[in-house]
Amino acid sequence: MSKTLRLLAVMVACTFPLISSAQKLERTKNWEVGDKLTFNWVLSGKAQRMLEETVDVTETETKITYKVGDRSYDAMLSNKDMSYPKGICLSNGQACEFSPAYVWVTFPLEKGRKWSGTMKVTGETFISEVAYERTVEGIEKIKTAAGQFEAYRVSGSGRIKATDKNGTSPSTGKESNTDWFATINGKLVPVKTEYKNSYGERFTRELVAAEVK
């Protein structure tokens, strides 16, 4: 890790507010232009550096770019309900669209909170229908490359029906994931994610550094 990233990691660890086990997280601040998150993204055993940057914010939407190597992905987040209509499929590295938008989190975050949804995922080489469920299991300490956080642990599962982009080669599968969410300067950050599915796709993503206003 470079000297700059080590310094940012220390800053993240020092500015993180502790979460009381009895506390509800009702809402967080919206992202601001210039906010940046750096992750270590390990896809199928290959580690890659991922930079996430907020590039535009309106009353209703936050526009984000992801950069991995020489490739960029455009993403969008609804400020109203924390849902993603487009972004990156972290399980395979493809640019994807989600319809209806994927509900990332539902407030308030607290132990026992649940939400679910269905969506059509259109990737570069596939189309899938996903029914997903998410549950907030509680608050726990987690250590990442960016420091130690008290974070909301959210477990998830899903059922997948997929075809190739031409609508052929149908298949079914299952997925499971765990996300840890913490707040940095009042903004919700996925400090770590673990994912796998029955197609053999798996990844982890862990926060390395944050530049959050």
C-alpha cells in the first residue's frame, strides 16, 4: 500500500463514529462531487484496485464512476430510496442495468430489518431475473485494510433465472452475500462485501481508503 493510501486508511479509522447497539440508522448524508472510495476487489481469485468516485449530484440522483485498470463503468444511485438502476455486476465485472432498480439498503438500518425485491439484470453477455432478500443481522466490529469499523452486517440470498443475451441457454441458480455497512463523515459506505453463487462466481470487496467530505 502506498504512503498516501496508508494515511487515508488511518484517517478513515480515526473519523469513524461508533454505533450504539441500540441505535437505528435513520438516514445518512448524500454523496458529494469528489467523494472517492478505494477498494480491493478480488474477483475469482484475482485482486484488482477499484476506484469509486462521485461525479455529479442532483436533487434526485447521484452519478458515480467506477475505474478498474483501464476500464470505467457509469453508475447511478437514487437519493430517495438508495436504489441502483445501473452500475457494475461485481460478481463478473460486467456493466449492468437493473430494472426495477436494485434496492441497496432500506432505512432505518437496525437489527432484524428486512427487505426484498425482484429485478431484471441486463449485462453484456446475459440477462437474468433475480429475486433477492436482505436481513440486517446486527452490529459488529470488522477490520479492513482501511481500519476497524463498527458496521451493520447485512446477509442476503437470491434466486436466479438466467439466459444468454439472445434469450437462449436458460439456467437457474442461487446466490448469497454478506455486506458490512459503516458511516464515514455521515455517509453510508460498504466497507466489505462477500459474495458467491451457484454458477461458480465469487468475489470479495474491501475498503482500502476513503476521501469523503
